[in-house]
Amino acid sequence: MEASKTDPLSLLKAIEVLAPYLDEIVIVGGWVPFLYTRYGQMPSPHPLLRTMDIDVVVPRHVEERGRPTIDELLSHAGYEARI
């Protein structure tokens, strides 16, 4: 997912968009050290580098259970999925 900025608000927006699936997905990549430092109380001696994308791992099969699909949620919010 392409974020517009490398600020935490971009990450927060993506998390809000994906809220119906948060129990089934995992955020990975460049935002993880930020999350651990900010919310996991795990300080890092290294500078926090963030990228302009947000990497998310999704199980191969996710049931919709009456929810919009992840693709529909991301597309509606203006994100572009890259695989």
C-alpha cells in the first residue's frame, strides 16, 4: 500500500481502513521498528527509518463474513495494492 507521507498519520489511516481485518493481518516492513518503539516500549539505538509504503501480510484465504474485501477497502480509500 502506498502511503502519502512517512508520518504516523499515514499508518494510522491505513490501520483504520483495514480495521475490519485487523485480527487477521500483520503489519511488516519499515513501520515495525516505529511501532515497537512507540507502542511496544522497546527503544532502538538506531534511527527510525520509515518508507512511503505500508507492508501488510494477509493470509492466503480470508473469509469476507459480510465485510467488504480488503481490496475494496483499500481501493475505496485511494490505496493501490502491489503484490
